Amino acid sequence: MKKQRIILIVGARPNFMKSAPLMRSLLSNKDLFDTKLIHTGQHYDHALSQLFFDELKMPKPDVYLGVGSASHAEQTAKIMIELEKSFTELKPDLVMVFGDINSTLAAAIVAAKMCIKLAHVEAGLRSFDHTMPEEINRIVTDRLSDYLFVSEESGLQNLKNEGVPDSKIFYTGNIMIDSLVANLEVASQSDILDRLSLEPDNYITMTMHRPANVDSENKLKELFSSITEISKEIPIVFPCHPRTKQRLKDFGINENDNSHGLKLIEPLGYLDFLKLQSKSKCVLTDSGGVQEETTFLQIPCITMRENTERPSTVEIGSNLVIGVDPQVIQETTLDSIRGNAKVGNIPKLWDGNTADRIVDIMRKQL
């Protein structure tokens, strides 16, 4: 029987965590699959990208496009041009994409135009907010996909409502949790708490990078003021995304003011950040993946957004989506650390075995 050539497309840090377990599972089935990895280079920091590859024990990409940062249209176009060349040369039987970044959208369009079968891992998620670029990427990718691997119950209902045939939809669980489960013990050996002079269960981890929160000068100043107030009561560790760091500089916000308990640090590798999250009193975020990780870790999560494409983290998990009003964020966070934190459970099939379930399906389908 002819081996099926499968190409995995990655481009930014969330993709690495989703693709690593699947790559391992596919490579353990070399008799059936010839697996290749294409890294588009969408990631903003090549050195940090390489650190994630090393920590997740991912093989060196077979193709590195190096497209870099640009506007949504320019970046997507560059990726499409280069992927068309790669697909023409490699002749894949199946292209697999992850999540909702521009690399995902670009690969989906090119694969569809070249009549190559397409699989979307983490399909069906919807925020119902079309001002989010990620929402557009999710919708288009799902519409073009032949195989939709769903991470939570809401994804099944969303795809059904959109008229996707049941034959294309597979409920396989959350592949991000595969990476977390595989690396939690190793991450526990990280000395990040010692390096930052932190005590377990006595600090908040924060991430913030979404345009709605950081691109408006007034909004960012208000948020930073509330966060500073919270940090007077408990330390806040903020691995600062380059986008946010640039906005702080642009708006004249003193990101180096550590006079209270706010620690702005450089972005962390996967293992250090996993350790930091796992020992937090609670987490403040506007990230999608962090909502999932905290739910599995059963760490209270306060999400600074008006919506979430991962409702199971709220309905089942430890996540609260509270909007972006600085006063509400401050009050909710202080209430949480004072003993009123949300307690959650772990959603179905978030068990570390998603990649193997996907490969089992691929074995039968291909």
C-alpha cells in the first residue's frame, strides 16, 4: 500500500503546541504515513520559536518559509505564494492545519485551490465576533476542510448549524492538552519561580496582546492602571508580548515601573510558562489557549474579553469571561484571590490522547 504523504503546517507558538503530539504520533506510524513539516515563519521571534521546537522535541522543519511579520493581507499572500511552490514540489495527499492563525487560512486556501485534501485540527470554534481576524480564519478554514477534528462540544454544534456533513466531523478532544500532559512533569523542574522570587499560589500570571485591549491608548492606560492596583495586593507576572510592549512604548506607559508587584518580563519558553501557570493563584488573560490550559490545570482564569470561542472553559472549566471594563477586572480579580475563585472540571476527551485518536481516524480514512 502506498504511503500517504501528510504535510503539517505551523507558523506561530500555539501551532507548535498543537502539532508536536500529532507529529510524534504520525512519525510512529512511518509504515503508513510520510510526514513532512512546513514552518511558515509567521512567528515574531525566531529564537523563541526555536526554543519551543526544542522544548517540545519537534523535528527540524522540512521547509522553512520565513515570511515574518506584515499586515494580515500581505502576510497571508506571502504564505500562499510560498506554500503553492512547496505543495507543487512535495505533492501531499493531505494538508493538516491547526487553530486560527494566518498560516492556517493561507494553507487552507492553497490546498483547496490545488484539490489537496485538508484537515483542520481544532475545528468548529466560534466567538461569533467578526471583528476578530481569527474568527474569519476559523470559518473559512472549516468551510474548505475535508476532515474537521473538534476539541469541544460547542464545535460539534457550530459545524452542524453551519450545515457541515456529519461525515466530515470527528470529536477527538483538545490536542493542546496532549502537549500539556506530556510536558507537565518536565515543566515542574523549571526554576522560573526562583528566578522571579515568587512563592507558589501567591502571584498572578497575566498575558495580554489582543488588539481590542492594547491598540487603544485610553483602553490600555485604563487596563494598566487597574492591573497596577491589583499588583499592590498580590504580585503579577506579565510575560509581555512584543505587540503589547510596543504599544506601551508608543503610548508612554512606563512598562518598567515595578514599584508595586507588577513584574514585566520577556516572553517565556513553553516549559517555564507552563510552570508559571501551574503554580499561579489565578491567571489574567485575553488568550484562547491559556483558557484551555488553566481549565485542565484547574487554575482560576479571568478572561479580559467580551466573548470566547471556547465556551467549555466557562461552562465546565475554571474560566470567567468578564469583558474589558477595568473596574470589573480589578474587582473580579481581587474577589478571586480573596477566596471566591471559580472552581471547574475538565471537559470530555481533554486527556492527552487526542493525537492518537486523530491518527487512528486518518488510518481508516486514508
